[in-house]
Amino acid sequence: MKTVNKCYLAKAGDFAPRWFVVDAAAVSESLGRLAVRIATVLMGKHKPIYTPHVDTGDFVIVLNAGQVTIRGNRKREQVVYHRYSGYPGGLKEITMKAMLERHPDRVLREAVRRMLPKNALGRRMLTKLKLYNGDQHPHQAQQPDPWPFN
């Protein structure tokens, strides 16, 4: 008798993504721990229908993204972000302290981006992350749920 393993694999239209809203200033977690939880939700690993090759994740709206807690004695001066223009000598470096002054939301975006898959699927997952520096967001029509992952 032949046995067949039956394993559920999600398809793109099998589910409806949910929207979650989190206030980074009110969460007691640090930058890395909040980024891990956000990346898990963006990938869909919090759902029983998680499939690695399908985007089963949900949308995440982060308010006050620049006010996330950063723990560590000199982490603001030691963490350096790199970007490359493509030209010889085009390597640019910026510290976390300068990044928080210029673009405070990009620190959290970079932390989450580095935890997602490094392929086209990961880039699509990152588009579901909406970061705002204030208390307001333009996604009221999606009726976001409060952040339940505390």
C-alpha cells in the first residue's frame, strides 16, 4: 500500500492579510526585539498556514518609529550603516546617531530588512511595513488591529 504525505501549502489567494498597528514609543522592547517580532509578522511565521515560498504575512504600521528604545552603552556611535553608489570610491558610511537625527524611521526599517529573506520575496515583504514618525497614519480604511504580540 502506497502512503502519501499530505502537507498544506498556501497559495497567494488563500488568505486575506490583516493589518496591525504598533506604537514604538509605548512598546517596552528594544530595537532588535521589536524588529524580530515585526519581521515574523511580515513573513507570516505567526500563522499556521506559513509557507516559505509564499508571502503569507500581514501588514504592520509602526507609529513613532524614531522613538524606538536602543539599549547599549555606545551603540549609537558604534553601529555604522553602509551604502554603495556603484562608482569607485562611492562607499558611504553613517553612524546610528546621525541616522536617527536625519531619518529616524530608517533605523527600524534597516533592522527589519536585515531579518527578512534576501530575495525578491523579502523585498515584497518589506513593502508591507509602514513606518511613521508621528502618532497619525493614513491607513484608517484598512481598520488595523492593535499590536497583540507583547
